[in-house]
Amino acid sequence: MHSMLGFLAGVGAALAVSDSFHFHDEYVKSTRQLAESVAEMHASTEKVREYADIIERVDHDFSQMKAQAVSAKDLEKLKRDIYKLHDTMSHDHVELKARVWKMEHRS
């Protein structure tokens, strides 16, 4: 009977130790996976931060370009002003030619 109790106690202790090792292995495995996940999350966070910095720079550059850009309304006004200037120069040129012609034919 004692040998039976000893056997059962030994088997129980062996199972307890075995379960303990199994639990420890699972704990180590889970801890490694968690550490890898944290490292991946950190890397992803850094990438997101880099992308956010790029977006901020692009937004800043766009704002500067937008402030310096010419609107369609401004282009239309410039176009009208150039046409007016061309008309004035053409008119002045015709008048000058007429004066020169008169001066040449008076003599």
C-alpha cells in the first residue's frame, strides 16, 4: 500500500512538475510574442509619425504655394490690361507713322 501511495505521489508530483514546465514554456512563448508585437507596434507608430511629418511639410508647402498662386480672376485682369496696352501702343504707333508721313511730305 505504501508503494502504491508513493507511486501515486510520485506520479502526481511528476504531473505537477510537467504542468509547471509546460506553463513556463507557454509563458515564455507568450512573453516573446508580446515583445515582438510591441516592437512591431513601435515600428508602425514610427512610420505613422514619419508619414504625419511628411503630410505636415506638404501641407505647409501647399499653403505657401497657394498664397503665391495667381487666381483666374487675376489672370483675366492681366489679360485685359495687356490687350489695352497693346491697343494703346498700336494706336500710338499709327499716330507716329502719320506724323512721320506728314513731315516727309511737307518738304
